[in-house]
Amino acid sequence: MRHPDVPLLEIADLDVFYGDFQALFGVSMSVTQGCATALVGANGAGKTTLLRTIAGAQAPVSGSVRYDGLDITAAPPHRRISRGIALVPEGRKLFPSLTVEENIQVGAAAVASDSWSLERIYGAFPMIAGRRRQRASTLSGGEQQAVAIARALAAAPSLLLLDEISLGLAPRVVEELYETLSGLRSAGATLVIVEQDLRRAMDACDNLVCLLEGRVALAAPVASVSAGEVVAAYFGEGTP
Amino acid sequence: MNWVNAVIQGMLLGGQYALIACGLSLMFGVMRIVNIAHGDLAVCGAYLGLVLSSALGVPVWVTLPLLLPAAFLAGMALQVLLFGRALRHGVLAPVLVTFGLSVMIENLLQVAATSDPRGLNGGALALASFHIGSGITVSWLFLTAFLTACTVLSCLQLLLSRTSWGRKVRATADDVDTARLVGIRVRPVFATVAGIAVATAALAGVFIGTIGTFDPLAGTNTLIFAFEAVVIGGIGSLWGTLVGGVALGVTQVVVGEINQAYAVLAVNLLFLAVLTVRPGGLFTSRQAVRELQGLGAPG
């Protein structure tokens, strides 16, 4: 039973290190069921690290990650996926020797649910429907990105983490991908989106979290912040 | 007719090399482990066959339903207890660990079984042969070894390309970090791959022990041929491994027909030549290399 007041994802005081280098300093944030959160910040601010920590690829030194009321701080990635957290990693990270369809099927490996059947996925991503038997490495950048999102969807996630899905893609393709995302949102998915393009991020999301050098510089509903405030938090200028 | 015979015998011999090599290729392809103990594990399989077949008083083939599962479990245990731990400490650690394992196996076998050469009881099959035309005699045992190699390679190929287990194995071989991230449990994948590798090695060991003799140190020589078959064929290509094994076998027998002293030298020269001209092996296409690199670049 999901309590409406309890956030779907609750992160508290995360400290994450790469060796001696500290990437996140006491990061806390929460994500409400059904909301889209934009995670913004300059290069090296810790956005990817935060997403990887939520997905279980990176272990925090201290702090906690709670999902759907359960502490999952120590859970391995496959447990998190079967609970409904899926990550679309930065740089797509498809399996080059697998076909499009095999890449998507691998995404469903850890889950029993087939609410995202292959047919439904191809319906959501018509640009890859005709390429099922093709090796993932032979696709264009936009198609590869679509496969990467499809692979995450195959796990039937309730929380979808998307890392820089528009990187290196033509604006028209990015437009198409974001249309698919808004379709997912209206179907009830909760999203956390890392996006370089501030305007696009603010258009697509309800909440915004800005990281600055591993710390949360701003966390607010998109409707209540001005672009100027976000830019100030982004560059660390005049923070009160 | 001598030459035709030499080519046929060489191909059959090559099947044995491919059988021993496929496990080596699989472990390197998936886990990036160069298993220096692979030949010694094959010899262990031969000794296990010797123990079982003399204890039960049956030809070694009858013991395979016991021997192969035991080898599979041993492979899984090695992966979980030894190789998996070594992998966490960089690329060099597994090389050192498998080298140490090789030395340990050879010495333990010498203590337990002495250095006397042994042979396995292959039953009636071991001595039977048939003639093709005049002058060509094919041993049923050699033919069985060759056909077994083809069957094992075909089954592996089917498992890898058609099953969900195979999909996970190939995804893990492509990119182990991302495999974990999309929910593949990598440890069971690695354990089953190591199990299959050791089981095929043990099967090859049984053929080696039935066709010729073996002693505790036979693993090193076996390893060299297996390694050369893998590299000539191209790493990660199972059919390439078969072709590599056959190329080695044919070279060895045909050159042996001219002068027995140069047979093994010729094999090593062939290996050196392939390594110089096509370092990726015969069946690793440039296309595959490009594909692997292509995913890194955006756009």
C-alpha cells in the first residue's frame, strides 16, 4: 500500500566518493509519485553520480536511499530494477553485439512484469520498430537513444532515471524523444531527468533540483522559480 | 593419396584442438580471463575419468554422465571462490591466479598419481577404424572426437544466440558494468560460463587420454595448442576456434608427413604468421571492431 504523503523516492544526506574524490556532499532530495524532476547543474556537479547512486551502480559512503518506503541503500542494481527503478545511462551504453530487440529483452531480465511488452515498446518508439533485427551499433544516435530508453522501459519501471538523453542529437529527434516522455508521464511514470538544456528541462518537469559542486544549490517547483534564480544557482552566483 | 590422408587426419586432430580451445575462448570472451590452468583442468578431467572408469570397471564413456556434471560444478566453484575474487583486483590478478592454479594442479597430480604416463579405457571404439578407398584409414575414435567438437560448438553457439541465458552472456561480454546496471546478475552468468568451460575441457581431456597418453604435466602442451587455436580463429568466435583448430591440425600432420621433426615448429610458425598478418585472428572482422568503437561516439 502506497501512502500518498510518502514520496516515492527519498534521498537523505548522501556522501559519495570516487576513491579520494568526493562527488556528492550531503545531498538530499525527494521525488513525489507521478512527478517529473529535472536535475540540472554544470558539468561535474554530480548529476550522473546521483542517478547512478539511485540505480545502485555507485555505493554511498553515508546517507540513505529510500524507495517506496523501503531502505534500498545497500540493494544491488537487479533488486532495485525489480522494485521499479530503471536508469537510462549517460552515453546510451547499448550492448553493441546484440540486436535492438535483444537489447530490449535484456532490460526485462530482472523483472517478471510484462506491462511493457515488446509490442507496446515498439508502439511508443516507431523509429526503432523496423530495426528489431539490426545490431544496436548500426543505428543512428537518435535510434540508439530510443533503444536505450526502450531497454529501461522493458523493466516496467515506476521510476525512470534519464541521463542526458538529448546529448549529441538533432533537435528534431530530441523533440520526438521528449514527446514520448510526456506520453510516459501521462501514463503515470515518475521521472528524474538530467538535461543540459535548462529551458527544455523546465518545460518538461514539475520540480527542479540544481546541483553545484556536489551540493544541492536549489530545489523547488518549476512554477515557483524564475530562470534567473536557476541560472544563479547553476553558476553559484549570489547564493543567499 | 598420402596427402589426402594427411589432410583428413589433420582435420580430425584439429577437432580435438577446437574442443579443448572452446572453453578457453568462452572464458576469455566473457570474463576476460586468460585461464592458464585450462590445459591442466583438461588433464584433471582425464584423471577423473581414469579413477571413475577403473573404479566402476567400465569404458570411460560410460562415466561421462558423472564426470561432466562434476567438472561443471568444479568450474562454477573455481569461478566463485577464485577467479571472481581475482577479477576484482585488475586484469593481471586472474593471470597470476590461474598460473598459480596450474602449478598447483600439476604438482598435486604428481604427488597423487606419480609421473607415469596413463591411458584411458576407451572400450571397443578406441581400436576400431574404417577405410576410405585404399590407403586412407579413419579411426572411429578420431572421428568421434571431431564430431563431438562440432556438436559441442554448435550447441554452445545455439545456447548463446537463441536463449535468454545466451543473451545475458553476450551482454555481459560486451559491457559488464552496464549489464549489472540493467539488472543482469553477473555472478551467476560468470559461474555458468566457467562451468561450461571446465566441462568442455574435461571432455577434451577424456579424448586426449583415450587417443594418447597423459601425465601430470601434459596440461601445458595442451594449453599452447588451445591458445593458438583461439588466437588464429579470432577471440570470441566459436566457429573461428574450430577453423583455427583444424588449421593447426592440418599443418601439423601435413608437415609431419614431410619431416616429423618440424611438425610442431610449423604449427607455431603458422600461429606467428597469423599473429603478424591478422593480429585479431581470422574471424574477427574489421566490421566488428568498428561496431565496438562506433557506440562510443555521439551522433
